[in-house]
Amino acid sequence: MLFFQVPPAEVVPAPAVPVRAQYGWGYSGAGGEGTGTLNLLMEPGSGRLVAELHGLGERLLLLEGDRASGYRLQVPRQKVDQRAATLAELPLPFLPQMASVEALLRLLRAGEGPGVSILKQDAMGPLKLHWRGRDPQGREEQVWLSRKRWDGPR
């Protein structure tokens, strides 16, 4: 009897499906109050992230990049235009410090993050999130996020 040894099949990980999301946001802090829209494109496999924060017809923040080439944060009102190799190195206003795209996804999918609480949930996960923390000067600030759209895996 002959037995043929078949080499094991090569396992190639499936590419991570990008996630596109849109949130309404509210902010309250020493610098004032505001509301607007947060648009996100997240690709966990490459660490690619594009985040745009808008308020009353104005782009307040643009964050884009990936793990391979680094990230660029632009906050025109504060005259911030900064590059860094990782997300953890950037001062991200309006969001708790996120060390990675995966951490941001955990925040949005499960409400996991320092100072984050889930205010309302549906079958897809957190619908409304609240973050309470401190700004760089140590003054209290708060952010509310309400999911408006989610395209991609949960």
C-alpha cells in the first residue's frame, strides 16, 4: 500500500475588510462646546486610518496614514500639522488616546477605552458612547459619539 504525503495547504490570511463609519459628535470642555460629524475609514490589516472631524461647515481635524508610513495629524484651528510613526505619539483631540487602529475599532465596537462608557447599545454594538477625560492643561472635557453609519464587519 502506498501513501502519498500531501504537503499542508498554505494558509494565507484573508485581507482585513475596511470599515467605514460615521458618527455624530458633541464636545464640551474649557475651550467651549461643539457638535458635528466624525467620518472614519479604518483598515486594521495595514493600520490605515483616515479620520475627518467636521463642525458647522468646517474641517476641524484630519488624521491619515498607516503603520508602514506613519500618520499625519492636521488641526487647522490649533495650527497643528504633525507627523508620527504611531498613533500613540500624536495628541488626538476629541478622542481618548488611541495607540492603534485596532484600539480605535475596539472603542467603537465594544466601548473599550480609558474613560469611555456606553450610553446606548443595539444589536450591532455601542450606538452612543461617552468619554470623559482631561485636556493637556488638565481641565475636564467630554465627548459624545452617536453612530450614524457603519459599513464593514462588526
